[in-house]
Amino acid sequence: MRAAFSDCSTVDDLARLISALPDDDLAFLLADWQVWARDDQLPPPTAPDGTPWRVWLILGGRGAGKTRAGAEWVRSKALGVPPIADRPARRIALVGETIADVRRVMIEGVSGLLAVHADDERPRFEISKGQLVWPNGTVAEIFSAESPDGLRGPQFEVAWCDELCKWRNAEETWDMLQFALRLGDAPQAVVTTTPRPQALLKAVMADAATVITRASTADNADNLAPSFVAEMNRRYAGSLLGRQELLGELIEGETGGLWRRAWIDDIRIDELPELTNIVVAVDPPVTATVQSDACGIIVAGRGRDGRAYVVDDRSLQGREPIVWARAVRAAYHDHRADRVVAEINQGGDLVVAVLKQIDDAMPVRTVRATRGKWLRAEPVAALYAEGRVIHAGNFEDLEIEMCAFGLDGRSHGRSPDRLDALVWAITDLMIDPLPPARPPQRPVIRRL
């Protein structure tokens, strides 16, 4: 049947062929991924040196069809569908950032494993056991990168790893999986991910046993809402974030910043609306010398319109803890804030103790960085690109840090302390919000 399709030179020829097919053949055709998949959604037959590959790495933008490609490959392996497999693989590992992600995206998602199977071949999802069981006896177990040790003990022929660059314990989880891939003649894994400048991803890409295919969001435009494609291009085309999230590029060694100046300047205001929630975010310095990092202190609030507003920059350079704590207290009272958000990676409980020493009644929410600066900043930069964060005034030092923020997590070679505080403030307000501590209050109105 595939040979017949390859002989079709026009759309009319194809239409005539399809219309002449019996119902059973038509159903078979619609389920044949080898016919409908793009070239980048099918695995290369061998590694570049002609030897069998161990890892197929699919790098793609948002909505590029990575999940569908991964699910269809696992389906072919589980059922023994040629040319992907000549027999069913009996043991499969499904690894995601969290168990919830494995279930929501890889299994139950619109392009997940349950969706790509016909009714008579679809596996049974045994939620209590954390596994999928196919009618032919193939079993796929689910694992989370939050618990690498879960991969100690089990053994597999096949693995599907989704969004590798988002894994919390990426290297350890990947290593444990390699030890577990030890069944069959040639164990293999497929990795579906949007690329990020991560050490593990670069190591996988450099491995001689890895084959790589790439896809952009535009490559899958026929299966996406036209307005989504147009809007993403309008907002992100030409930016570092767009190149990474839409084109699926691994952005490395760039000197440009994660933010665009236009994202700030085009919607800057000089008078605040009414705010329902105000926070003071502080990124304390490790030391207190003139040469040390600054203490980032940023005030921001959330408006009734659902957007965040940057209100003030009270950052200090090279100050003793008691000094920056007083500056935080002053910002908290001046702007009638709901709480202080404090990073405690460096100072731990001492940060809270210093703040409480200055004002014991001041509510403090502590946060701890578990990912690199770039990964923490990306969702906040996306909110700026969408016009959902607005600067109420000019904050030149902060904005210089934002526009020069690079992939190494630094701005002009220095730690971006103002930016760090900004990221914590916007994350608290927009990404991981707490309810307002009290009714809305009129903001302090400042005019330029």
C-alpha cells in the first residue's frame, strides 16, 4: 500500500486511490504512522557512523509534534510494528519530570500513548501499579526524575524520556536509566524535549550513539490553531526565547539577553492601577563588601486586571545584613505590602532571623532556588513577552540586567541580583501565588 501511495504524483491521484480503498484498508491506512509522520518524526535507521543507535533525541519547539513521535515509537516497540521493531519489547520505561507529567502528557495526553492506539490494541492503564499493560503482555512502568532511585532494580528494553531539560535530578536519573536499559539485543531510548543549555543535553547530543532529529513549531502548523502560530511568531520571533521555544534551537554562547527592551518600553506606565497584592522580594548577598554582589530588593504588585506591575527597586550594594533588612522593612511599609519574599539559598534561617529582628510582625515567605537562574527566569520573561508584566516607572539598573541576562546566568559578567529579586517577586505574584493577606489598598501613586 505504501508503494502505491509513493506512485501518486498529484493530489487528485491520491484522492482517487483513497476513495477506492475498502473500509478495512482505509482504517489501516489512517493508523499507519509511517505514512503520515514527517521525516523528523521517524527515527534514522543507524547512527552517523553506520552503527546501531542507542538514543534517538528529538529536539523541537512547542507543539512541534515531539510527544506524538515519542508515543508512536513506543507503540511500535510495544506491538512489534515494522520497520521500528521486528518483535514486541516486553519491558518499557516511561520517564518524565514528575509522575503527574508522565500521566498527563505521555499517557493520557491528546498525543499520548492511549490516544495513538486502536481500540483492540490499546494498553490498560493500571494507575495503582503505575504501569501500562498491553494485550500482548508488554508492560511499561512510569518513573519520575524527582526519584532517580526508582530506576534501581528494574530492567528494560525500551525507554521514553520526555522533557529531559526540565528534570530536577537530570544527570542522576539519566545514569540510573542507562544501567536499567539492559534487556534485549539492542536497548534503545527516545528523548523528546525542547532544548535548553543544559550539561546533560549537550552530553547526550555529543554521544556517538545518539541520533538527532529537529522540528520547529511551524513544521506542525497544520495541526495547530492558526491564531496560535501567528501570535507566537508575533510575540517571540527573533528573540532568544522564540528561537528556543519555537524553533527548537539549543541557544548557547549568545551575548543577547533573555529579555527584549521593547517588552518593557512599549507598555511602560507612569501611574499605577489599584493593586490587590503587593510583595517585596529580596535576594540577599553572600558577603557585605563594596565588591560583593548587591542585595536585590524589588517591589511588585498584581492588579485587578491580572497583570503584574513592577513598582520600585530598593536594591543596595555591599551592605551589612542589618542595613538591607531595614531597607526591606522600609519598602514593605512604604508600599503597604502583603509580604516579603526572601531567597534563603545562601543565608538559610539567618535571612529570616535578620528580617524578623527588624520587624517581627512582617510576614516572610521563603523560597529556595532548585534550578539555575536561566530556567527560573524563562517563565517570567515569557510573561513580559505576553505583556503581562509592566514597569511603573524607569528602573534603569534593573532593566540593564534584564536585557543583558545571558545563558550563563549572568549580566555583563556579574550576578544579576536585581533580576533575581524580580524573578522571585513575579513568580510569587503570577506563577506560584498566595491569596492576598487583606483587602485591596490604594497604591502609592508615583509619577515620572
